[in-house]
Amino acid sequence: MHGVLDSSDAWVLQGPGYALAYILADKGFDVWMGNARGNKYSTEHTSLKRSGSEYWKFSWDEIGFYDLPAMIDYTLKETGFRKLYYVGHSQGTTSFYVMMSLRPEYNDRVDVMFSLAPVAWMSNAKSFMLKLFAPTYGLLNYLPSNSYVDHYNTLLGLICKYFLTACDNYMQQIIGHDYKYTETHLLRIIYAHSSSTALRQFFHYGQLYSSGRFCRYDHGLIENLVKYKTITPPDYDLSRVSVPIRLFYSDNDWLSNVTDVKILYNKLPNVDAAYKVNKFNHLDFLYAKVARDLIYKKIIQAIEDKETFGK
């Protein structure tokens, strides 16, 4: 499952031999790639129009509670398997922790979860943009629609097409320094394939940064009382996450800080392994060519070991 402002494109953009989806498929695995609601591949709704503000009233809390379980159920039904292996990047890890906290019965449907650039606690994040806008998240919550995120993606794609160096410098302030693990020509492709995202997904991350907690969405005092029966939103209970988890993180990731990952590590009851990848920024986990050797081979080996010895 992909991260924020992204889609299932993330798993294939590096192409055969390097992108994780291709590598897994070449190994004979059945590969299913999810898309978060509201992105370019997931636009439909049974009753709401995408142009209306009601459509966009969701964060990754709803993705974890409703959407991931539906994706897992569908995949298992179509394949006939009892369990699957889950790989998440960034928001794809956040929504997984939400699902297992709120819907713990899904622990029995996942063999192992591989968490790339995991995001839960965020108070130590170094991202310049996160720090800049954190004080305004409460005000931004009253914006009526999602239109500016779509316009932002279009603008970002155009700027990066013609002014790649300026674009890369801007992105480094968000995701971490660029040590050139991701090839320059691929950056244009990556930024051109960014996807739409609900503003509340950003607001929710901003709340984590400001509060120092990993908790549900803060709707304000009155709505919190109605929805949660408490004034403040409750924390996600990670003690309910029993599925084995493998963490992959970096000292150069400005969104998934090492200190925050250590908090996550200590909160999760069943971490099989934690791998520190030096100098990777937040996107290198998907787009660095060396990710194949540093990360993907470990994922495949863990799956093959589980299939051989763990059943």
C-alpha cells in the first residue's frame, strides 16, 4: 500500500528488475496493489460526487478502518488464500497500524507486514514543510474542498518537468536530503505521477506532529464527544497488533524520524526485525535502485523462509 500523494504507481515506476511489484511477480507471487480512496485510480463513490466537500471528509483513519479491510477481504476471496503478505510505505504503514488497532481480527489474515519508512509518531520529524504548516492545521480544517491538492499536484508536475533542480531542492525540505540514490531521470517521472489526496490526511499527520501522539482524528471538542465519547481523540492501541512486523527506516528520512521509529518499535508487541538503511530519504525506499539489494531482497527472503519453514 502506497503513501500520501501517491498511488499504486509507486510499486512499478522503477520498471522491471528494480520495482518491487515486478520483482515479486517475477518470483511467482500474486501481486495486488491497493489505491487509497480519492487518488486517481480510486475516484468513485456510491452516492457522493468527487467535486463535493463531503466526498473528501476522510483521513487515513477511514482508510485503515474501512478500505484496507475491504481490500484484504477481496484479495483473499479472489485468490483463495487464507492469509497474505502486506508491504506498506509511509501512509501505507500508518493505515495498517490503524486497521490492526481498530479491527484486530485482521491480524489473522496477514502473515507478515513489511513497513517501509513507517509513520506513526511524528513529533521528531525534521520536515521543514511539516514544521511550517503545523500551527495552521486547525484553521485549514475548515477549508471546503480538496481542489487545491489537485492543483498542487498539477503545478508540481509542471515545475519538476522544466525546473528539476529547483523541484528537487524543494522536495528535500520535505522528505530529506538527496544523496542521488534515485536517478535524476526518474524524479521527473515520479513527480509527474503524484496523485490526489484529501486535505484531512495532511491535517491528521499535522495533529500527530503537534500532539506527540498516535491518535485518531481530532474533530474538535463537540464532535469528539459525539464520535469518541471523549473530549480528545483516543490513542490507537498498538498492543492489539499481533502480526509479525519488519521495519525499514533511515537516518535521513525527514518524515519518519529514527527517534519516532524507536517509539513505534517499543509500542509494537511483535517486531521480527528492524533494518536501518543509511542515507535513504522518504522516497528512496521506493525509487532507489539499491533498494532492490538493501530492502527488497530481505522482503523476498523473509517470505520464502516463512513459506518454507513457518507454515
